Amino acid sequence: MALNQDYYQLWFESFKIDSTAGHRDPIQLHLVKDQDLPIEILDECKNRSIDPFSLLTECNKNLFYDYPVGTKYLLKSKLTNREEGGLFFYTYYGWSPLKIIKAKN
């Protein structure tokens, strides 16, 4: 059963993963460090001994390919999980980012 958490405005950044094992795309999104997170996200991650900043994000794949790696996005997202329990962040693929800061290449 999916977690019952609220959506929040959080900053994410695209990055290239070291290993694509288990992932279709070599570019992924994770939380930008040094931002304050809602207590329900912190509590859920603490209860599972997981660093929320290490979790990946399910989102519109155009964010991976339409912008350079290192681009930051302010997204309306929530913490959720898969049936087997793995946590990840989710943002509805039809929602546009609230803000975008393109990486300088």
C-alpha cells in the first residue's frame, strides 16, 4: 500500500547515475541538499534508516532530456513507496515544474 503523504514544493536536481542497473535512464533526479524537509518525510525516512537525499524521483522524463544535467527544479512532489517497500519521490508527469534553474555547461 502506498504511503499516505502530502505533496510539497521541493527542489530537485538532475544528475547522472553511476550504474544504470535497475534504471531505464542514466539521468535521474534527487533532492537538492541543504533544504528543509517536511517532518513527515524526515520521520518516514528515519524510521527506515534511509537518507531522503539519496532517493530517486519518478517524474516526466522530459526533465531528463530537455535540460542539461545539473538543472534544478522546484516540483510539487511527495514521498511514496512501491509494493515491496522501496521509497522514492513522485511528481505527476503532467505537472510542469514551478521553477527551473538551468545548469551552466
